[in-house]
Amino acid sequence: METQRCKGSRDLLPEDMARFRYIEGIFRSCCLEWGYQETRTPTLEYLHLFTSTGTLTPSMLSRTYSFLDWDGWSGERVVLRPDGTIPAARLYIENLSRVRPAKLFYVENVFSFEETGKESRERWQCSAEIMGSAKPLADVELILLALETLEKLGAKGVELHLSHAGVIRALLSELGLTPAEQGEVFARILDGDTEVFSKLISTHSQLRDPLSSLFQVKGKSAGFLENLKTSLMETFPNPNLKAGMDDFIAIARCLSELGCEYQIDIASAKSFEYYTGIIFRCYVGEEKVGGGGRYNDLIPLLGGGDVPASGFALRVDQLMNLIDGWQDDTPRILVRSEADTPSGQKRCFEIATLLRRAGYIADLDQGYREPTDHGWVLSIQGTEEEPDFLLTDQAGSKIISTDSPAEILDALQTANASKASSS
């Protein structure tokens, strides 16, 4: 019988897991240093959590893995979570609603059906949320936290793109579009659907030039946004548009004061399901590695009261292909006993335990068939009364012979110190 993994899924081999844990470890360390607390939501959630609020687009909902929780037709329909933020908002409402603000982070997988099976149906993300703060400073904090994580991961050439859902929604509302329609129409326009654009502005000719130019907006400063605000407000004295632009400008100005470079790119917010304010995306070359934004309406839609929130997610799968420096440089020692006797096995375990307590990786030889990547091989010879330890450096073929476990540690320390100074 032929065995194979499911289409659209991925096996993580030992080297992949080393990269994964490296990313996870850097992210956890950054979040904890910034005062965030770790959470985790269930892989299964009720479907109505995502449908009742109308926060996910129809196309996204059509790709969920949905099934009945129990046999028959009497059970609740559940899904493999297609999104991490909505379950995090539910967790907050049910458990932490009195905490203002709540700074949370998590590392989780999300699922989305893809017909061909050529793209991943399971994606891992590192996410952080601030729930209970409406301050632009909270958005700035999340942006800087994301950038710091990427910097510590060694990601090269990270570009920050900024957009604003409030500004987009205010302009599209002039066309009479509902919030549910705005995201779909915006995405279609950015995809080059000139027909839908022409149809929308056929009765709103005054919107043609402002909307056309908005999709090509590019700038790198708060001053650029101030000029854009002046231009837009001359045509649309819309209070929601003014509030959105003022918020956008405040965040951009703060980032500039902190020396953070960014690209103002309205089109980068192609998908903004539940976002209401700033939207940011992080790119390495053409690869999107993360992003997030403000979603003040989500918690109210879930019945959690008037609680503003903002957050982001970093894409672990993409980062795994981009980062270096993830290798564990802890010395690895292969420990083997030449005497296959109870006393020889006992000494093997004892020496391995001693090495681990000293901070080394001690791997007992269970019969490796091929050459290994261990830096050292420790061969235990002799008798219990007169032991002989042979330590071999596999890189330099240096052989050290001793009859004392303490001398083994001294020899390793001296050799590793010498390697570190030479490098």
C-alpha cells in the first residue's frame, strides 16, 4: 500500500522544526519582554463564531473546513479555525473582559481549503493582540514589535507598507456600499476589474479622480498624508474620512519620530475583512511575511461590548525559508560504550548525564549506520575499576585520552574555547 501525506499539507523534518522553534523562540522572547502574555485557542471553533458577525468575506468562508460535531444532524457545525484573531477575541470576551488593555500573543495554525492542493492548507502564524486600547500608540507598538521580531530573526530588507481601512471605507461609503461589500469591491478594483469600477462611479463622477488616484497613492512621510488629506477633504467633507486621515497621520508621524521607515501604500490593504483603522504589511522582497491592523468593530460584533483592539500575525511558513542563524551551536557529543555489558551501559548513561548537566548535547549511540553530525565522539573503554575514555574531535580528528570524567569536561571546555577564539 502506498502511503503519502494529504495534498496541501507539509511534513516538518528535524531541520524544519529547528527553524520553526527558532522563530517561535525569538517571537516569544520579544513578546514577553514587551509585557505580552501567551494564550492558545482550540483548533476547533463553532462555525457561527465566524458567520454571525459577518467579519469574514464569503470567499474566505467558502474555504473553511466545516463539519458536524456529533453524528446525525442535531449537532453544532464546527470548523478548523480559518483565522486566529476572531478566536482570540472570543477568548478575551469569555475570560479577560475586565482587563484593559490585555496584551496577548500566541503561536497557532489556521486552515483554509485550497482546491488544487498545491498550496498549503495549514499555515502557522505568530500573532500578538492589544485588546482594550484605542490609542494610536498601541498600533505603533505592535508595528515596532513585529519589526523587532523580524530584525532579531535576521530577516533582510524588510519593508513596511501602511494603509488605512478607515480612509478606504469612508470613500467607498460615498458609493453607497455596505461594509460587507466594501472589501470585495476594493479587492476587485485592485485586481484590475475596470468594469466594476466604471459601474460604481457611473452615478458618482466626482469620485472618479479621487478613487483612481487613491489606489496609486505612494508616499513616505506624514507630510505626504497631510497633503493627501487636504486634497481629499476639498472634495469630500466627510467626518469619517477626516477621522481616518487624522489617525493615519498620527501613526505615521510617530513612526517617523522613532526613525522607522515605511511606504504609504493604500493598495497594500487588498484584503481588510474586519479592519477599521491602520493596516500594515511587512515584506521581504515580493514575499509578504506578516501584517495586521486595527479592528475596533470585531469585539462589539461578537457581543463583547465597546472594546477597541489591534493586532498582527507573522507568517512562520514564509519566514522559515528566509532566515539564517537558526542552527543550535551547542556542542553535540556521541557517547558509546565498547563494552556491551550492564556495567558498561551504566557508565555510558552516567557519563551522558554528566555531559548534559554541563550544558552539552549527549546522544547515546544506538547503532548509527552512517556518519553523524556530532562534533565529538566519546568512546568509553576499559573496565569499571580502570576506565579509559577516548574523546575524538570529528572535525579536526583530535584524540584525547583520559581516565577521569572531570578531565573529559576540562578537555571539552579547553577545545571549545579554542574554537570560539579562532572563529
